[in-house]
Amino acid sequence: MPRGLRAATALAAVLVLLTSCGDEEPADGGSDSDPVTIEVTFENGTVDPSGERVEVAVGQRVDLVVTADTGGEIHVHSKPEQELEYAEGTTTLPLTIDKPGVVDVESHDLDQVIVQLEVE
């Protein structure tokens, strides 16, 4: 094999290895990354947190870990909108947002924004 052809073959092999072993983010915007966990507490007619903004990636899983003294429902103002029911006690509500923007997560019963998801 001529010297130039050997060098080109070796370079091509190195390039294949480098591109296949990179730490690139998934094409779906990060759905393979760790979930973001947000603790939510409903107690005596109040909710905590109260309107904080949390950054998440498009397609990244968000776990709302709800601890409540009574059951209820959380509304996620995404497209499409999501309604998540929780029971008395502790409930984990998984969700993902597939489009960038700011998404309000709120309690309509309390007329209060719990958290805003800043989806990038």
C-alpha cells in the first residue's frame, strides 16, 4: 500500500473514533440527561415554591415531587396543556416540555403559579 494511502486510511480511522466517542448532547435537546426534581408542598391552603423560575432543556424530564395534605390538581400551561393529579401524601409527577419558552405550572384552586419552567 502506498505511503499516502496508508496515512489517509489511518487519519480516517482516527476521525471515525473521535466522532463516535464524543460527549455530544442528544439531538432531541437533552432527554437523556438527568431529570430535574422540583419539590412542591401543599399545606393548609398554601403552596411552596411560589413562582420561582427553573431552567430545563427541551425534552428533559421534570419530576414534580408533591407532598400534600389533600389531593388536587396541577396545571402545566404547555402545548398541549397538561393536568396532573396528585393524592394526599407524596406523589411524583413526571413531565416533559417539547418546545422552548416559559411554561407556567400552577394551582388553579389556589390561583397561584407554583413554578415557571424556562425551557431552552
